[in-house]
Amino acid sequence: MDAPASSPTTSTAAVGAAVEAAAAAASGWARSRPADRARALTAVAGALEAERERLVAAADRETRLGPARLHGELTRTTFQLGLFATEASTGALYDVRIDRADPDWPTGPRPELRRYRTALGPVLVFAAGNFPFAFSVAGGDTASAWAAGCPVVVKAHPGHPELSRLTAGIVRRALAGAGAPEGVFALIEGERAGVEALRHPALRAAAFTGSERGGLALARIAADRPEPIPFYGELGSVNPVVVTEAAARARTREIAEGCAASLTQGAGQFCTNPGLLFLPAEDHGLLAALTAAVGAVPAAPMLGDRFTAGYLDGAGRLAALPGARRLVWPAEGAPEPAPRLLALDLAAFTAAGRAATAECFGPLGLVVTYGSRAELTGVLRKLPGQLTGSLHAEAAEAEATEAGADGELAALAEVLGDRSGRVLFNQWPTGVSVTHAMQHGGPFPAATVPATTSVGTAAAERFLRPVAYQALPEVLLPEPLREANPWGVPRRVR
């Protein structure tokens, strides 16, 4: 169910107090020992795990995602808190670099320079609706900001207010028990409260996962402040998938079933949903198999009425594009929101422009049939930025590419890498592993800052900034830069 219209909004005074408390805690939290920060993150993970049953029950009441999915997501959330605790404890985030003084340096005498990364300061996190644990109150944005040494103010998502408050209470108690300073965490509620926090002069950065429209509106506010701040928005994607003729012929059923499963997983409510599928125009039975597979998936409830309305509106706009064919479309009066599948040829897709690449958040796929790889590569180059791009081809095609006999396949892989943050081969994009090498972001508008990720340990880098110290006495240096290296952090010394 959607949040009730009477959901409370945090008062202006309380918003200001939350950001100011975060600012007061910022310096001490940034200077805290790696082990202390890690202990706080570990304590939050343990506290959430101890309240697993209450949390999952509350989440299921508000999101209708089901206990199995929610238990899995909570496990992901506690795992990523632990992973960031480990990352914080190593001190690697400081990226310490020390240049010894060198009078014979080729460009002239080099002074002693000591550089490291320190926390930006208070961070505002806008919780997402489709991941009530992993991208919400104690999710990846919050965990990565804490690991970087930044206090966090979370703006709760209106789709799960009860869960947000329950989680926030658990987090507060865990942080206090771990000795974290007051102000390292706060929860605010309401659209107005989020905008007020974003405009507060003490705020230093914001992170957001959600719609392109909402994210860009907030990004403008962040940019128009008297002192602009970085706004790390992950704004969604249609995640193009390219299937070659050889793959369509050899793995017809496998590709059809895999695509249908990924497309409709969780009622299609994933930002990595493969919503755009490029298939060879020559008929190998794949289009028919995909139509049957998607048509066999029953309707499933979405996160709330607002999500359902948005899905139906987006589906209607795509279906109205000139040349669009309805391959899977529910009959009048059928249960909603049901999966849908549309098709266009490459010429009609190109003529539709940006309207054909708009994200439809839900279980809808748009199939685009193409004639030649060379023609398709040109069209892919003009796609807006994506979170993922996938290529389905046969091993023999890759071998031919290696031998120099198939440059077109390499061109497809190259253009998918140019237009997306993560490129997959013979796999489906739903499911974003929390690991060190993960990239969850991409060229605009998939992300507002393409050089960053919102998943994986590199996500903490968003909330750090470099500072170099030149010839300062040891006593004036931050601990990670001191010659004695009291925290034992990794360092590059030249």
C-alpha cells in the first residue's frame, strides 16, 4: 500500500537541528580511528540481524514484496554494512601518498608532499522505494558514507514509513552502543523536509536512487545553492540487451526464458530491468518464444498505487509510438499490473528518438528488430547513458573476433561499454553484486556523476575529498599522514 496522505513531515526546525548535529559530529567522525568506524558499522549490522523478523514483517506490510525477497535483501544489507566495516578498518580509503623532498626532481626541487582523502562532511541520503533495506535507511549509501567518515541524514521514502522509523530506532541504539558520536545519524520525513535539508548550508553532499524526473529536480537544487554540492543520483535505465543471430539460433529457449525472468522479476521494479532488447530481424523463433514466456508470467502487485499508475502510464505512451506492435498486452479487465511486451523495427525505434528509450518502471519490455550489426552499432551509439548493457553471442563469435575475423562483435561490445557502466556477456543485468569491482552507475542520465558507483566498496569514494600537506611538522599532520603511521594504513611512499 502507498503511504497515507497524513504521513508526518519533519518540521523545519527539526530538519535544521538534524543537519546541524551532523555538522557538529563531522570533524570528530572524520578523525575517528578506522577500527572505531568499523565497530559502529558492524554494530548496526548485528542490530538489524537481531531484529530480522520484526523488520521483514514491517517491510512486507508496506511493500508487498514478500518475506523471501525481503529476507534476502536484509541479508544483502547487513553484508554490505560488514563489507564497508572491513573496508574502513583497513584504512585503504585514505589513499595515502607521500612524496619525499627531492632536490633533483626533473621539473625543479620537489617539496615534501603528503596527500590523503578525508570525509566531505554531512551527507543527505534519499531512500529508495523499491529496495526498503538495501537502498533505504541503513542501505548502501548510508553505509558507504559512514565508512568514509561522514555523518548521514536520511530522508525516508514515503512508501515504507513504518519500516523507516523502526530501522532508524535500531540504528540509533546500535551507534550509541558502539560509541559513535551524537549526530552521526538522523531520519527526516517528507518531501519538503528533504528539500530543506538539501538546501541547508552545512550539508556537503547528497545521494539519491529513484526516477530521472525526481533526481534531476533535486540535482538542480544542489547545483543552485550559494555553495553547490555534489549530488550523486542514480536515475534509472532501460539496460539494452543485444542478441546476435548465432545466439538467437543456438539458444532460443534459454534466451527467451532468461529475458522473461529478468524482465518480470519483482514485478519489474529494478533499475537494472532489461527493458530494451535488440533481436535480429531474421526469424529464428526467438521473438515468438519470448512472447510466450512473457505472456505466461502472471500479474504481480507493485510497491503501491503510485508505482502502478506510473507503470501503466509509461506502457501506454510506449504502445502509442508509431509502428509499435503489442506482443503481450492484457485484455480489458485483466489483473493489473500485468507484464507487457512491445516491438518496433529499428527504423521506427530511431524515428521515435528519446521517447522510445524512456524508462517504464515495471515489467515491460520493448523489442527492437535489426537487420545488420553495423546498422545497430550506429543506433546504440546514440542511446542515452545506461546502467548496464548486455551482449548475448556464441563462443565461436568471440573466437572469430579474437582471430580478427569478426570486428562487428567487438564494435558492439565497445559501444555498450561506451554507453553503460557495466557490460555483461550471456548474462542478465538484474542482480547487482555487492563487491569491490562492482560498478553501478553510468553515463548521464543513468547517473548524475558518471565517474562514481552507488554499489560496491568504491561507493565510499563519493564522500571523500583529497587534501595535500606540504612540509608540515609531524604534530600538525592527520594521523594517516604521520611518519609513525599510528593507524597502520596502506601508503604509497616515493
